[in-house]
Amino acid sequence: MLNFKEEVVEIINSKIEELEEKEIRKLIEVPPSYDMGDFAFPVFSLAKIFRKAPPQIAEDLVGSFGDNEYFEKIEAKGAYINFFVDKEKLIESTLEEIKDKKDRYGSSDIGEGKKVIVEFSSPNIAKPFHIGHIRTTVIGNSLYKIFTFLGFDTVSINHLGDYGTQFGMLISAFKKWGDREVIEKDPINELLKLYVRFNKEAEEDEDLKDEARYWFRELENKNEEALELWKWIREISLNEFNRVYDLLNIEFDSYAGESFYSDKMPAVIDELNEKKLLEESEGAYLVDLEEYDMPPALIMKKDGSTLYTTRDIAAAFYRKEKYDFYKNIYVVASQQNLHFKAWIKIVELMGHEWAKDCIHIPFGMVSLEDGTLSTRRGRVVYLEDVLNKAIDNTRKIIEDRNPDLENKEEVAKQVGIGAVIFQELFNQRIKDYVFSWDRTLSFEGETGPYVQYTHARINSLLERGNFDLDEEVDYKLLKTEEEINIARLLYEFPRTVIDSMEKYEPFFVTRHIVEIAQAFNRFYNSTTINTEDKELKKARLTLAFTVKTVIKTGLSLLGMEAPERM
Ligand code: ARG
């Protein structure tokens, strides 16, 4: 495909030996509006070289360029040189490329041979999988897809919270009051009840606390009874979580959770010891991080049991060994910023330069319109319920608007779930946001259903027009402002995917496909696409086809489906 920016680099480079290509590339800007050109090159920095006023430099340079087939106009404006791309070339090269690559348009091999781990979701066993978990799950899944699309060798890991002292409590509680049959009917709620009751009674009863500690230690020592109970709790919890992953169409390459590292921690503690990083404090062991403005990180408790931090360090070591990652990414809420900063620092202090490749990708909080979420106050909103409600609401809307639609159930699922995912990925991840049903399920404006609907609309347009991909197209026929705008956005799609990867921000893709859908609908409303003029119709349908293709790819990178009809 043509790369207009590189053409600009080349033109400038051929006239100014003093600047390196790299520097030129960095200086090139995109003007605020298209009537100022597609690219602009500021000449301020050349004043020293040419010893002339910038406007004069711009003028002289433009005069020296001569004609160029990629740009219909190159003009000097003040201290800038503005480049206007040749629209015909833009349209032809972009559309041909999409026709050729189809759902691989925008993909690349820049990640070839590089292993990237994306750790995401990671809920805690025996606890509700609630709306608060949606962010890590959806953002992580999208990043995983984006990295994969760009040729990286990706691994998705669900670092299940399946270990820790709370399992001592659960085992004790189960032994006292538990009933397998009752629990299996409604695992998470029943386990949560046990957990809450245990905590409450333990407030007044030191013995209970000791008991819980005892059972956690037994678990670490691989006591058969403890191990069996723990396995069972893990399994029934995971069955519950899998219903959510099925709805979202998410699978993980690995479910190695915290427990997986239980036998890998002694080596970490030994190494910390050897490197003189461990300090004793009242029988417990910690790493002092005062120098780095962080509180001390607890590595081992007085009773010998290990902690969340220890397990994360052990997990990072294991991953380096097993995967030899290029990047090891953690999609985890910003509440855990300090935790990640601390343990990654510790790995660095241990002398492992790959610590810098462990990257925490934080995100802000999600709350509901009627207040924040809190597990402790018992006002938990289950993620599964949210997803099912979205499907129900969508089913009603379809019943209302398009009752004859085939496979309504499947479409209701694709659109309902898609709506939730889309809203989730619409903003910069670090922003807190309030979940809104109205916004999520709207078929208007910047929503998932709107984009999916545009995709389905194009599909029926192509069917009605008997679109044939293999026919020759006269691209010169596409020249209205609406058509050119669409081509520009399609041209920029591959760059957007790379931006998303580099900044770990799926929302660039989300916004971009909304813009494409909006540009298409402007075109749709102002133009007769299936016109009498056969050549013109072919050209316009080709444009529509390329829009449909790119929207579908964009949606898939977000983890969404693109129904053909809705
Ligand atoms: N299970 C933890 C929680 O729900 C998240 C785990 C994040 N990942 C990690 N490697 N620490 O808060």
C-alpha cells in the first residue's frame, strides 16, 4: 500500500541533507483540518541551516520540489509546507489493498518472533465475578487480539486468585457449617455466605483465626483433606466463571493462578536472601523500599506463609523461564499500582534486567448509576447478570423493530454483549466511568449497536446491489467529499491499530470505527449507492464493501461480533 507520509519524508530528505530521515519523520504533523492539507512540515528548525526567515525557506523549498505524482498540491503557508495527497491515488491504493487483504487489512508482522503475555481477568475463587471485573476482562481480551493481529506471539493468562489465607478460612468454615449439596446448587453465593459468617464470628473468637491459619498451612503442606476441598472449591468456582467467559467468547491459554506458584516461592525467598534484600522484622521477612518512596514489601509472614507479592514475583520468574517474554503485561486496576510498582522494583533490585518488560496496565473504576460497587456491603452486581440483562434488553428491541429476523437469539447475544464491551472500550482506560444502560443499548450515536447496525446495513446494500468483488473498478468515479473522507479513515486504520498496541489503548480502535461508521452513514444519506449508472454503482459498492470489511475487523479486535443482519 502507498505510504504518503513516507513520500513526504522522501521529498523533504531529497532537498535537505542536514536532516536525517528519522528527524524529518518526527517533525511531520497532521494539520487540524483537511483544507490545510493531509500532512504539514514545519520549517522552523531549518532557520539555522539556511539563515533565512522560515516563510522564505518554505517558499524556496516548495519551489524546488517540482511535480510529484503522490500529491496534487504542495504549498508553502507561513512557516509550514502543506502536502495534499492525490485523492485518486489514496482511494485506489487503499481500496485495492482492502479488497486484497480483506480481514487481514491492518494486520502486520511487526511482532514476529516476539512473545507477549497478556494477563487479564484473574478473578478470585469463591468470590463473585462482578461488574468490577469487566474492565480487566474486556480490555485484556482486546489487547490480546490487537497484539496477535500485529504478529506477536501472544499468550493469555488468567492468574486466578486461588490461593492465600482466605482459603484457610473457607476450609475451616466448610468443615464447621458447610454442606456440599447446598453449595453445589449455588456455589459462589453459598461460599460467600460461609466466608462472611466465618469472618464475623472470628471477630470475637481468636481460636477461629488460629484455625484458619492452621488450615492454610495444611494446604501449603499438601494435606490431603485440605487439598481436596480446595480443588473442589476451585473447580465449582471456575465453572461459574466459565459461563461469563462463554458469553464473552473468551478463552485463556493458561489458567495458572496464584496456587500454581506455591512450590516456586522458596527459590524466590532464597534468591532474595542471597542478594541480601531480605530483612527480618518481628519474625516476618520483608524488602525495604524506603529509598524508592514505597512502604516495605512483606514477603513472608511470621508463620512462614507467603503473600500476594511473593507469588507475583515467583510468577514473573516462571514466565520468564517458560516463555522468555518480550513483554509481560498485566491488565489490573489502578488500585494495585503500588503493588505492581513494588514487586517489579524488587525483581529489578534482584538484578534482572527483564523487570522493565513487566508492564502494569492500569485502568480506572467502574460504578453503577446508583452508586459504587462494593463486595463488602453486599451490593454486588454479578457480571453474568449484567450480560444477560443486556441480551434480554436487546431481544426486546429486536422483537420491536425487526420481529421477523432470523436467528434472533444469536443476534440478541451478539448485540447485547457487544454493547457492553463497546461501552467499556470507548474511553481511555484510566478514566473512571459510570455504567449506563441507556447509553450502552442505544442504536444511535457512539455505541456498539450503532456500529454493528452500520455493518449490517452495508451487508444488505451489497446483497441488493449484487456486489461482485472480482470486478474491475474505476476508482476515478469516487470523488465526493463524503467518499474521500471514508477513504482517508480507511487508510488510517492500520496506523490506529498500531497506536492501540503501542499505548495499550483499545479505545483508539473503538473511536476509529465509530468515525468510519459515521462517515459511511453521511455518505449513505447523501448518495444513491445502487444507482442506474453501472460503473458508478460498482465503485460505490466497492467503497461500501471496504467499510464493512474494516468495521468487522475493528469489532473483532475489540472482541465483538459483527452480525450480517439485525
Ligand atoms: N485476583 C486479583 C484481584 O481480583 C487480581 C490479580 C492481578 N494479577 C496479578 N498478577 N497480581 O484483585
